[in-house]
Amino acid sequence: MRLSLLGTFLIVMMAMTASGETLSIKGVVKGKGGYGISGIIVSASGPVKKDAVTDSKGRFVLSGLSPGKYIVSASKRGYIFERAIVPLDETDASVDIVAVESPKEK
């Protein structure tokens, strides 16, 4: 019975992989005032590495991800961002990232 359950699990996992089912992380990068910021590079690092660039409203989608734990980070000169840890199981996830303008260099 135990071997049968393991075999069934492996068949289901191979079928999911073969069918091309993938997951995504979507969200918005917002400034201090709650407005979306365009041109931010957003990266997901985990079982798969993906990058995206925010659109004119600060939205991004990191697609083609497999299940696992991801660190989502953002970067653009002149801003400071916090990283987020996002677990992906069987459904897509969303995360919003707040950008703070970095202090001016003197």
C-alpha cells in the first residue's frame, strides 16, 4: 500500500510537470505615497530564478515558477527596498513591495 501511494504521488507530480503547470508571484511596487513606481527590476530567487520590470502602474508578474520558497527583491538606483519571503505551494501568490527613496549623496 505504501509503495502504491508513493507511485501515485510520483505519477501526479510528473503529470503536473509535463502539463507545464507553473505558478506565479504578482504584485505592485509602491512609493511612500502609495503610488506605483515604473521601471523597478523585481527578482525571485528560489527553485527557479525569474526577473520582471514593473509597468507604468508599478505592477509586476513573475511567472513560470515551480513550487518552493522564494526571496523576492527589487532594485532601482535611488531607492531602498525590503525583501519578502514568499512560499509557493499549489496556488499563485501576491506581494506588494514598498520603495523608500534613498538619502541624497552629499
